Amino acid sequence: MSVTSQKNGLIIFGYDIESASSATSGFLQGAQQLHQKHDVPWTIYLTGQTLAARVADVQVVISDPLLSVGQHTYNHVLLKSVYMKPDDGKPIHGQFPNFFHSGGTLEQIQEEIGSTQDLIRQLLGIECQGLTGPWGYYRGLVDRPDILQVLSDNGIRWVRTNARDYRDCQPTPFSEQPFFYVDQGFPDILELGVQGYQDDFYWDRFDDRQFGDTYQDYLFAMLEKVANEKLVWNVCSHDHGTIDMDSFSRIKGDWIEMLIIQAKSLGIQFGTPPDLYEQMAA
Ligand SMILES: [Zn+2]
């Protein structure tokens, strides 16, 4: 079901910037060059730790008019526990058959989000309104009005937390489209979700190859679906291993660029979280 007036679907690119390493610099420079080349907007979700360690790298790209900025907590603390139960006979994060990672306490979450808001304001001069929840969760925050209250208190208006399937694994079905948390009492907080896989390496682990043997096969199949059904697709990636622009191109840039080119050929639009927010609020 379409949530926007977009004729052929909408793609929003959002990247977790969380490695606090030289991979941050390679990713930001590579992504900026790629997005400028194709005139396609992009969003970064910064951990406080990464911003503190790599502020000069972030400042290089911050004035890009195509860029929006969100946060990703200070220390990458999970907002909710994740209990992965893939049930496919393969280990998950080195464990078998299941994997559990505990979420932070509400006090920790308040500290993580509040301190990162302060840091972004102080170092970048931005009142940050976006957030990606570390790891992502099944059904996002529909069952956690207490966490939504913390987000609201900190000025967060658009989030990506709905980013796992019913097994707490991936892909997130494309039927999970953006929505406001109206039923929870937070009608001004927009959930974007992360449809599909959170990155290439999760496709590698979880995908059953029904669309082909490469990530590109999967991406192109999803583009057809997005265009035909006029869907919103929040595409995600990470600053992992991208120590310079060459490695960015090889690891991330190649598939992101093919995705952009193919999406344009299908008439799919590109936007930012604030664009979608305005469109859906209207
Ligand atoms: Zn992350």
C-alpha cells in the first residue's frame, strides 16, 4: 500500500556511521562523491563515539545540501533486546541455534540519546531530529511508549527502528511501510523502517537466493517491487571496512551506484526523511 504521492516509489538512503575509525572518513568521502555525482540525497546516523573521534571527517561533508543528519546513540546501546531465532540450521553471530543481545535500561537510553543530541548541537550546530536504533527491532517501538517518550523529550521526530522480521532476523518485509506512532500517543514521531536487509553482509547471511546469487540480483528484484507497488524503501549501509575511497567503491559504492542507476531507469524518486515527514503529515 502506498503511503506517499510518489508515482513510482521512493528511496531514502541512510547510513550508520559508527566505526569511529578511518573507515568513517573513507565512507563519508566516498558516499558524498557518489551522491553528488547522481544528485541523490543521503542521510547519516552518527554514534556520539564516532562524532567525538572523527569530527573533522564529518565536518568535511556537513555542508552538503544533499545531506541530512540523524543520530545512532552514543555507544551503540540497543533500545530493545534482540532475540534472533533464524531456524535455518546455520549459526548466527557465532552462536547456535539462537542469539540474544540485551537492550539498554531506560536510564541508559536517556543518557545515550541525550548526550548525543548535545554533542551534535555542540560540534555540528544542528538540532538533530532523526535516529536509527542500534541493530533494529521487530515491530520497531510499537510496544515501547516509554522509549518513544524519551525520543520525544529529546526532539527526535523520525526514526528507523522497525528493521527486523518476526524471527528478529532479516529481511524486514516491504509491507512494513513508514507510519506515525499515533496509537502509542506520539503522532509526531515517524517510523521509517529499514525495508529488506540492513546491509550487504546481512543479505549474505540470511538470504535464501530466491532472486539470484548476488546482492544486486536481490536489490534489482526489490526495485521492481518498489516501483510497481509505489512503496517507500529506506536503504541502509554502514561505514565498515571503507578505509579510503577505493575501498568504499569496492565494498559499498558499486552496489549503491547500480541501485541508483537502476532506480532512476524505473522512475523511482529519491528523498530525505524530512521530505517524507512533510509529505505524510500533510
Ligand atoms: Zn549500528
